[in-house]
Amino acid sequence: MTDVRPDSQRQRKRVFIRTYGCQMNVYDSDRMADLLGSLGYGLADSVEQADLAVLNTCHIREHASEKVYSELGRLRDVKQERRGAGRDLTIAVAGCVAQAEGEEMVRRQPAVDIVVGPQAYHRLPELLAEAERKAALKRAGKRLPGAGVLDTDFPAESKFDHLPAPHGVRAGSAFLSIQEGCDKFCTFCVVPYTRGAEYSRPAAAVLAEARTLVAAGAIEITLLGQNVNAYHGEGPDGATWSLARLIQALAEIEGLARLRYTTSHPRDMDDDLIAAHRDVPQLMPYLHLPVQSGSDRILAAMNRRHGRDLFLGLVDRLRAARPDLALSSDFIVGFPGESDADFDATMQLVDQVGFASAFSFKYSRRPGTPGSALPDQVPEAVKTARLAALQSLLVKQARAFNQSKVGRIVPVLLAEIGRKPGQIVGKTPWLQSVHLEGTLRLIGRIAEVRLTAGHANSLAGELAGVAREQAA
Ligand code: 5AD
Ligand code: SF4
């Protein structure tokens, strides 16, 4: 194929960004792409086309960081091959593994040029300049004291004040980070150590970013935060705004049809937020509310600051406010000390609630967290058996939820091209994927779709009417 781009673009440097883990990382990767775009970097689809590779990493469970090291081995090989051809590949590791490992990362994989934590990536331009300077010195045969350029500070200034406004919106849906970090210190979790203390962005900055996103084509915004419902940002009126207050203000933005937020903590689910699920039509009937375990003993050992009854009480109040609310959750099986009776309590809670979807994990020992030092670690085989039992129940519930919607006509936000020719994929108000036949013209819009079949992970449907025009 001929390259028809102008010379200026053909010469452009390119960055390849690989994202691991949560939606927060997806948001951070988009912001890094915007920032690097302002430095003249275009996006590459593969490492082979790139001058800079960024791995935006996740540290939440062990296999997540192991994946990063194996990918780094592959990048090192590409870098070494390039050297012979006189073209370099700069390797940057961002995100929570970068934060947690710091210098250790460069020691374990010396091909890494830059290590930058999740609170410091607005400094990427300086770090890149420094890495280039070091590379030039190395090429000139100078011996350098340490390899790699490192920034894993929690800087006093907020990265949000130093990032350019977001550019493109993919298919009508956008993430918006409003809160970061966590002060809860659940005993299994690395987030308070890798993402730092809780911080809420001022409401005016959030509203301005939301307006920019809507102007760029977003009709759905998902508000992000590790502890999003603990949001307590400074309001334009000088008062502290809760998440509920922020949602009400966002709902006034013309053209913004859908609002979501994730991830929440049961302890921060206040009355106003529950009422918002009743009163704000743009707030979609879906809530991801991690419970982790159904056993009070284990919840206490996890330092979750809530018991089983608090969670079940919330479920009742939420369903009273919004009867069609789809509930999703996170579960950990095999936390240290978890007995058969504790696990049964989890199964029983799942049975009682009925979840529309869920994520479940085997407990993974994270160095530096209190849980990793606890006695009574649960044997791997027990964790495996418990996870299988839990997942089979959760899958049954998800399938039942999806099947309960079959026959209905619902608004679906069409988000991407499907795998089969002529197929597009969208999201229901309850966040399930729906596969249907449709043209690309519909992507980024909301269409009325008749649901025709329900599976464990998705639904099938067909267009039921004319797609609603995307708001201007
Ligand atoms: N082991 C297993 N699962 C974990 N999670 C967080 N830390 C661990 C861990 N050490 C899960 C929790 C959390 C989700 C994002 O990841 O369920 O809600
Ligand atoms: Fe981790 Fe608990 Fe904070 Fe969630 S609330 S990020 S699980 S410490």
C-alpha cells in the first residue's frame, strides 16, 4: 500500500501504548496519548511501528505484574534488534507496577528507560528528554551511574492541572477520572500504596472536562475513581460537593444521555447517592459495588469497614430507589483464614442478592500488604475449588438476568464493530454487550434494540426503530 500521508506526518514519531488492568488505567493511557500527541507523537498500532513503547501496568494481582515482565522481555528483544539498524525504541513503564517496583524494575529489566508512577505521568515530557539525553551519552560511550529515569513521587501539584484537554471520544462513550487514590487500606489491596491518598478533583474541572467530552461526541460518560463514591470535591460555590451533587450538575449538560460511575465502596453509598438513582434519569440502572466476601469474620479481617448486613441493607434501599438496578460486585475467595463456613456465607449472600454480573478472584498475596503476612493462607487447591463453585453460581445468575430482558425493546449505545461481518456491538442500560446487525453509521449513537437472546456474557438483538440522532 502507498503511504499517502504528507512528509511531515510520515516523519512523525510514534508511540505504542499497552494498557493493563482497570478503567482508571484506560483513562490514564488516553491522557498520556493526548500529552504525547502535543509533543508530536502519533499513535502506533504495534511496537514494530513505534519509537516509544509505554506499558501502563496493573499491580492488583500477582499475574498482572508477571505479564508486564514477560512483555518487557519482548520489548527488550525489539530494542536490541533496532540497535543494529540505528533506530532506538524507548521503553517506558507507567502505572501501578512502576509505582510499586520503582528502581527494582530497571534492575530486573535494564532495557527499561523510564519508570513513571500513576501520579507523575504529566511529567513524561521531561522524563523523555532526560531519557534521550542519557541514551545519547551512552551512544557516545559514556558510562552512566544508574540506568533508567525514574519518577514515582506523589507530587504536590496535581497531574490534572498539567494535562491537555482530552481529544477524541471513542464511539460516543468516554471515561472521566474524578477521584483517585484510596484511604481505606483493605488488608489485601495495593491501591493505597500505588495510587496514594484519596484526592477529589474540583467539580468545576470535572464539569469543564465533561463539556469538552460532550462537544467531542460523548453521549455517555463513566466517572472513574478507585473510591469514586467517596468523592468530595470543591464545588464552584465553595462548598464541598458529594458524588450525588456532581451527578446532578452533570445531568444538566445538554446532549449527555448516560452517566455511570465506578468503583464504589459500600461504606460511602450515602442517602443522596441512592436517591440519585431514583431521580436522575441519565444515571444508568447499573451499579458495581464490591462486597468481596459474605462472611463478617472475613470482612473484618479484610478491614472492609462494613459487614454483611450493611451491604444487604444497601441492596434493599437501592432496589427500592431503582427497581431495575443491575448489581455487579467483586469477590475474593481464599483470603487467609477463610473457612468452609465463611465461604458458604459468601455463596449464600450471592444467592440472596442475585447479581447481574460479577468479577471474582482467588486471593493473591501482595507484598507489603497486611494480608500477605497473615497466618492461615488458604491452599491453592481450596481456592481453585471455591472459585469454580462461586463462578458457576455467578454465571448462572448473569445468564438469568440477561434472559429476563429477552423480548424487550431497550436503548442500546452502539459502541463498536462486531467480529462477524455486518455485526455491531452496543451496551444496554445495564451494561451488557448486545450483538446485532447494523451499519457503521450507527456507532456512537443510541438505538432502540429488541433483545432476542440472552447468554451468560452478552445478548443478541435486532434494530427496532430509527437510531436516535446523536445530540449536537
Ligand atoms: N487478591 C485478589 N483479588 C484482589 N483484588 C484486589 N486485591 C486483590 C488481591 N490481593 C480484587 C478486589 C477488588 C478488585 C479490583 O480486585 O476484588 O475489588
Ligand atoms: Fe483497595 Fe479497599 Fe481501597 Fe478498594 S477500598 S481500592 S479494595 S483498599
